[in-house]
Amino acid sequence: IFVMLGASLFESLMILPGHMHLDFPIWDKLVSRFRKKIPEANKVHWFNKVEDRYGSMLNKILSFKGFVLLVFVLLLIFSGYIVKSKMKYVMFPNEETREISLTGEAAPEADRYETAQLTKQVEDIIAPHIGKEVIGFRTRISTSRWGRAVEEYKFRMVIEILPKEKRKKSADQLIKEWEKRFVDINDLKEIKVAKSRWGHASGSPIELIVQENDDQIRNMITEQLAELMGEHPGLENVEIERPLQNPEYKLSLNREKIKRLSINADDVASTLRAALEGTVIYELLDGDEEIDVRFTVVNQAKVDIEKILDIPIENTGDYLVPLRDIVEVKEVITPNSIERKDYKRIATIFADIKKESGLTPVEIAEHFENKEFPKILSHHPTVLLKFEGEVKDTRESQGDFSNSIIMAIILIYIILVILLNSLTRPIVIMLVIPFGIVGIVLAFWLHGKVLFGFFAAIGAIGLAGVVVNDSIIMLVKLEKNYNKAQGRKASNAQIASIAKTRLKAVMLTTLTTVAGLLPTAYGFTGYDAMLAEMMLALTWGLIFGTLITLVLVPCVYSYFKDAEYKFLGLRRAYNV
């Protein structure tokens, strides 16, 4: 609201006195008093002097339009070099997080109650920060980051912290402070502290999927990759998502004995089911409810596998044969849940990127895809290895942004062709788009932002439509008022004279828009890292685009007029 009022007042001071009249008595009194104090306002508006100076300067610049164009082209090349060598695209740069995750382990023999007592000591370290830097925290025992059951000696804690502008300590400072105190906790075997990754549910930028139905091969490759990721200098907090492992007995039938003893294999299955779960022999009705009556063995006979194996099986000759004589028992350890993707069992490895490494998730993924994956796949061709999460999202967004930019440019060009009824004039207008991007690149580079993300790209695409407006204002005025009859010698002076009349409109458009964007871009009224990135791109792209509109567009338009005069001269020379 304040920005709109300020813009309206600014526009009133520049335009209203001496140019238009509002039929409001109070306004008339204010304007009359203003004019009495400054009599010159009725004669020459102060902004007219600014326009004259701009016109005079532009007239001189147009004499060196070739040099001006070369300077802007060099700026474009320089910004391309910065993007290629200095800047990196990360979907979510993660400047400052709102959550910190802790993953810890007690002694392997600890049960969930002992683990809960241990986490109480961790919570006591964090609790004093509640109300200062911390909003709250939640602790989960024996669960993974996805909520699956894991070993009872493991725990996970998620700490929600205040926004950056509302706390004195950064997330990194809090982590360092807590890590020093966690060392003093007895029986805490391992603890990992990391900032949660904004924009992805897992909280980690690296998420590697190993797909293979053979459990032995999958587990071996998962361990191998986890070890390689742990050795990588840019990664930390490497973690394998392991489900809870339970002991299990696998029974296989000795088919030769079954055949020789004339035992039906279905009888073996039904006897086992009756012993463990019970077999429904009939149902009782209690009103609308059905009650199953099951036949089974006593509970004391179910507590030990040896007692289960003593259960007899009847053959066709009415003889009873102990179950242990016709089955083979193998004890194995199996996961309590099986996760699949595209019909193949998977294992997942998570890892965080060290802040000082300067690497992006995509660069980490490319390293393993080019150097480590070929070695593994050469020995195990049935295995599928791929990165999910932020790496996958980043790659997809890059392709989507490329398509969006192409579509935006095509649509803008088509609309301008229809409105201006020309194929060449829209090209002059659209010159501001790539040079507006130059403003974004230079602004990010000078602000020390070497990582740009999803919201900055959105801002750059949105900028294309915004900066075109100023260029349209300039070019339409030039086309409307330019007089070819004055000749080529007066062309530059004529272009400068027309362009200065558009200075007020162009500056008002830019200043009011920038005034609305600046508070969010620099966090004057509250900072949000993602929105600030987008607003910063729009602000400086628009400022640089305005410079293009006021300087480069008249220069290019002058080139077009010079070309027209040459073409007309050739036609006259050859009597065409």
C-alpha cells in the first residue's frame, strides 16, 4: 500500500502541475499553494530539464552507436562466461533452512525404552533454545526418515527453527554448538546432524536407488556404493535406508520322502496353517456379527520351532509322520518390509553435500554415473542404478525451463508481430530480453550468489514479459513521430528528440515496479530465501533492461533507419 501511494504521489508531482486538472476543491487549494511557492512549476517542469539532458546525451551516443552496440555485446559475452564458469544451477540453493535433522544410535542391545531415555539427554540440550532459535522438535524411536520401522536402538529427531531474520544464530552455528555438547552424552554411539534440504521430502540432496531382486547382490552393491560415497571429499552423513531385520524360518518339503510315505503336500500346508493360525471349523451368529470358531494347537506348542516340528502329519495309510521328517528348516534374517520400484526390489542411499565443497547435487551424480556406475554394471548388468530426489527434479526442471524460454520468446514475438504489423520491429523490442538476463547475471555475481535456483529461473522467465513493455513504449513512439523527409543527416537528432519524450513513462514504469520488488528482494520487511532470489532477479533485470531501452533500442533503431536510407539510395541509383 505504501509503495502504491508513494508511486502515485511521485507521478502526481511529475505530471499533474501544469498538465491536467482534477475537479476537487481540496486538491485545487493544495496545487495553488504549491504553485505560489514555486511559480516556475507553471512554466517549466523540473523533469523537462532531465529529459533535455537525456536527449542531448543520446544524440551524442548515437554518433558512436557501433561502439555502444559492441560494448553491450561484450557484456553479453562476459555474462555468458560467468554463467558457464562461475555460476551453477541448483534447484533449491538451501541458503538457510527451517529444519535440522538428527540421526543417532544407542548401543545395539538397547531396546526402545532405553533409546528413549538416551534421547531425553539430547532433548535437554536443545530445550533451552526453545523460544529463542527453536520453535520445537519431535523425536521418533525405531523409525526411519520415511516412517518405516528400523532397529530399536536407532532414533531420529527433527528440530524446527525460527526464520533467519528472527534469530541471532545461524543454523550452522546451532549445529556446531550442539555437536560439541553431544560428545559428552554417555552410551551415545553415533549421531549425525544436518540441515534438512528445502524442497524435498527426504531432506538430503543425494538420493541413490539400487534396484535388484537378488538380495545378496543388492546388499553387496549398496554397501560398496555407500563406502565410495563416504570416501568422496564432497559428501557427508552417508546413510543406507535399512528396514528392520527379523529372524525367519524357511521350510522346504523333502518331496522324495513325501512321495515315498504317501503324504499329500496340501495336508502339510493345512496342518501348518492350523497349528499357527488355526482353521475355521464353523461360524456362530451373534445378531449381525459372525464369530469364527478355530481349531488349533495350544499356545505352549507355538513358542518353539522344535515343538512345531513335532506335529504329526497323516498319510493315506492312516499313519502319522512327524513334520520334521519330511521338511528341511533353514533359519534366515529377512526385512520386515520389502520396497519395490518398477517391479524390482530397491535399496536407498542418502547423503549430504559438504557446504565447503562448492559442489551441486547434479555434479555429484555425474561423478558417480561416469566413474563408478560403469565398473559395477560391467559385473552386474541386471542391476539398475539411478539418482532420485533433487537430482532428478533438477534435471527435469532444466529441460522444462529450456522449453519454457523458447515458448515464451516465440509467443512474445508472435504477439508483437500482430500488434506492430511488422516482422523486423519486434526484433528491436526483444533485444531487451537477453540483455535483461545480463542484468540478472551481473547482479547475482556481484552479490556473491554463485548458485541460482528454481525461483531465480522463474524470475528470469517472468522478466522477459516485463522488460518488453518499456521497449514497446519507446519503439512505438519512434515509429509514430519519425519523419523520413528530414533526411539521414538529421536522423540521430530526430531519434534523440523523440526518445526523450518517453523518458518519463519508461522511468515511471521501472521505478514503481522496482519500488515494489526491493523490500522482498533484500528482506526489508522479512526475508525469504526463495522469494528474495526471484525478486532480486526481477529487480536488477528490470533496471538493466531499462538502460537497454533508453540507450540500446534507439541505437539499433538508428541502424535500421540507416539501412532504409541506403536501400532507398540504391533504388534511386538504379531507378528501381
